[in-house]
Amino acid sequence: MDLVEKDLKYIWHPCSQMKDYEELKPIIIDRGEGVYLYDKEGKAYLDIVSSWWCNLLGHCNPTINEALINQIGRLEHVIFANFSHEPAIALCEQLMEIIPAGLSKFNFSDNGSAAVECALKMSFQYQYQTGHKERTKFMCLTEGYHGETLGALAVGSMDLYAKMYKPMLMDTNQIQAPDCYRCPFQKNRESCNCECFDYAEKAFVEYGAETCAMIVEPLVQGSAGMRIYPPLYLEKLRALCDRYDVLLIADEIATGFGRTGKMFAFDHAGVSPDIMCVSKGLTGGYLPMAITITTDKIYDAFYAEYSEGKAFMHSHTYSGNPLGCSAALAVQKVLREERILEKAVIRAHYLTQRLDETLLDHPNVGEIRHIGLIHAIELVTDKQAKTGFDADLRIGYQIYKKALEKGLILRPLGNVLYFNPPLTITEAELEEAVVLCSEAIAAVLGS
């Protein structure tokens, strides 16, 4: 058997209908360099989606490579209960310089869903131990996504991922999320004053007293199709949570470390969450690691004599893994020394201009929305009515297949195609991606 046959014999790929692989065989990647991946035949693929949004600084980044090589000869892992190590301590020191004000305590885990589970348990136990045993529910936005474990699925609300498992999930209270493309108040992005926040205010009146925490994907609802909403919404939400003594959890797993043009999405709003989850770009996409970051106030509610039973009895085998911490330290070094965010902002303006020039007039492109280097192309059958293609047509998937033929990884979110490239991408590489994307769209929908 060749590698493809062996893959199909043994491997159950994530987020896939494996029957699709009968037609579109798995592509065996041999190596990566910068924004490109190369298969076993040497064909190049431009990774415009950062390998599920985690590859922050390009594949096989030499600075991260060197950091891992140096670390692996010293310490690969150590139990993180009662033991520590220099890379973890140094990483916390460096993150303190860039995270939103007020956050100060770091709880390590090994993936984004785990960081969310940690945040949910932490907020629940905090309310319990500060005299609010009645606060047992969570609030979240419709069309949200926070991971695949049961707690994370419960506070997500996308039927694609969660509907099957509803009998297993805790009940949550959902708030109608902002949808700036199809605004129910007939506003546009320029005239909006977050009229849709009225949904949140009504939900807090009804459910605020029983709620321990509200979780949100700040500014970008990724799996919903890169829905982008204004920073004002976060400002209003911060004030509302304060009014009702509800903790605010920021899921910055997909938006952190420069994806939105600032270090964190909450930085656009000038306010801070009570708990923040980070992963993906934390290690540059090298190793699975996540951190749930919180405040001294929340930490202090767990600090007591052991006999009081207030400790946070939550753990992960690979918490604080030294290799992951070393990769994360190298990411911070590159971000600082190479002025990555400043350069990415310039490239983002270029990408916006080129996508608008190339695709905005296409009869099936309803909107091209963007924040930082994240750009989303929403495909419609009718630009005026903003009617999406029937899901059964799998238009995004058809375009994805055409893009692969041309050497562009353009994994769709339903009727939405998106760019979420490594922050180190060049203008020439962005131009290549725009051209290939346009050609793939034309191959399926016409020019």
C-alpha cells in the first residue's frame, strides 16, 4: 500500500465525512516552509488558513525551531504540581507585558477546548465559594463556537457541532449574536450603534441573577463564518456583566496574538475580561498548549487552608510542558524583535484593497469583511436579498477543491471563504492567494 491507502485504512480525520475521501484523497504533506506546505510529489500549497488558524509565524520558523532544539536536550516534561521550570516562569513574565490589564494568574492546559473547560469550572467554583451558589448557568452568543468537549459544546450554539449531543449537554442561555451583514435593525457597519445589544440586555434581565459567567468570541465568531462585530459590543458587555456580577470569559483562542490587528481582540475595546483563554498562535502552531488567564480577585477565592476544600482540583498531564513554553517564548521573541504586528497591519490594508478590487463586483460575492489579516468572502445567490447558496450544493467545498488543484488551501465555512494567513505573509504571497482564490471561484461560479 502507498501512504494514501495506509492513511485511509487507519486514520479517521477530524471534522470530515470520510466518504468524501473516496473522491478527494488525503494529501500527504512532506514539509513546510513559510506560508507553503509541500506534498510528497513536491507540489506547493499556500496555507492561507494557517493550518486551522494556529500557524502564526510560518511553517518551520527558524527561531522557533532553534528554541525547541535547545530545550529538548535539557527537559522535555515535568509534573507541574509542586514542580516548575524556567520556560514557564519566563513565559508568564512576558505575557504579563501584553495581556489586557488586570489579568495576572496563569493556569496551563494543552488545547483550546481544555482552556475553555477550565474557565467554565473556575467561574462556577468562584461564584460558589463567594456566596453565590444560585449562579449555576452560563450565557453565550448564538452561532458561537468554543471547542468540542462537552462543556465547550454546551456554551457553543452551532447545531453543526452540538445538535447531536444536546441530551448530554448542560442547559445554557443564548443571546442573539450580532450579525452585521444581515442586521435585523437595517444598520450597516458605518452607522451601527450596536442596537442588537438590546438582546443581551433583555437576556440579563431574565437570566442575570442565575448566571455565573458569560463567554464570548471577541469581535470574530470564527466557525460561524468569520462574523465580525464592533468593539462597542464588548464595551457594553463588560459594563453589563459588571452590573449583574457576572464573570466575563474571553475566548481569544482564535483571535489572540495579532490575528485582529492588535495583540488581543479585547484590546480594540479598551476593556478587560475576567478570564481569558489562549491557545493556537500561543506556540506558533508548533505544539498543543493553552492557558486560562484570570485575575487576582478570582485566584484569591481559591486561596485557603487545604482543609477548607477550596483548591481548584483541575489538572492536565501536559500542563506547563517545557517544550510548549519554549516555543511560546520564541513566538514572543519574533513578535517583538521583528515588529510582526506593525508589518501585518500594512499587509492587511493591502489584502483588503486587492480582494475588493478583484472580487467585490462578482455577482455572487455579497460581502468581504475583515479585521486584521482575517478576511471573509460571503457567497450569495442574490446580492440584494443576501440569500446564501443551498447548503446541499456545498458551493464552498466545490471552490475549496478547485483551489487545492491550483495550490491554495482555502477551507470554507459553509458559504464563506476566508483568509487567515500567517502574520509573516508577504504582499507577493497575498497577491498569489487572491489570484488563485479568484480563479477557483470563477471555475465554479463563473467570472
